[in-house]
Amino acid sequence: MLEELKEMIKKVMPEVDTKSVTMETKLIDDLSFDSLAIMMLSIELENTFNFRFEEQVNFVTVGDVVKYLEKIQK
């Protein structure tokens, strides 16, 4: 799941070096995501995993996103 997410991050933010991205990497502080990038990543997640966000989710780290995706796929 982490590798898939890193590919999506690269798609949304091509300038980000995803080789060093870990579960603890912070989207805003470490990867310089802004509100537009977060929205674009959300759309990418919805399209890739075929779901829709029903409520607002506050992702801080890459691990938060991975855990959310694992939860919805159960």
C-alpha cells in the first residue's frame, strides 16, 4: 500500500523525491503539500480505490493515509 501511495504522491507532486517517503513522513511539513495538492491526492485516492470520502479526514502523515486505505478496504 505504501508503494502505491508513493506513486500517487509522485503523480500529484512530481517534484517530490518519494524514495525517502516513509509512514512517518508528514504531508505538509515534509512534502510541502498545500490544500490543492491534498485535494488532488484525495481525488487520486478516490479514483484509484473506487470510493468517495463521506466525511472530512485530516491526514497528517503518509501513514495516516495508508491506515485509512487499509481500513476502508476491509
